[in-house]
Amino acid sequence: MDYRRFKDTIYLRLDPGEEIIEQIEKVAKKENIQLAQINGLGALNDFTTGVFDTVEKKFHPIHFEGVWWAFKYGLCQCYS
């Protein structure tokens, strides 16, 4: 992972096999980021996303395999 900061914008490059959320959290902690909007462009071989049911208080994962080319996150609250 490598990143550069330009004023209020951070550009992050991940190496193949690195976990996206794990690397974003590392940068957020290092840069003391509490709230961010995250956009991404790239390829993913496989990933898991999902939804959290607030009534059941249970996360329902959805796993994707194959190549996915672009992704975009909304607001991300980073916890330290």
C-alpha cells in the first residue's frame, strides 16, 4: 500500500491481495481521519459485502467472485 496526501485529498494505491478496509483504516488512523467520502477505481478478484439487519442485529454477507472493475463507497466513518 502506498498513499499520498494533497491538501484535503488522499490518493491510496493498494497492492494485489491487500484488504481494502484494512488499508483504509490504517491510513485513517495515521492521518487522524474521523469521517471521509471514499471513491475507488480498480479491479477486484473476489470480495464480500452485505447488509446489516438492524432488527435482527445480524450482518448478512454477500460474496462475489470473478473480476469486478469499479467500485464506489459512500461516507465512511473511521473509528480509532
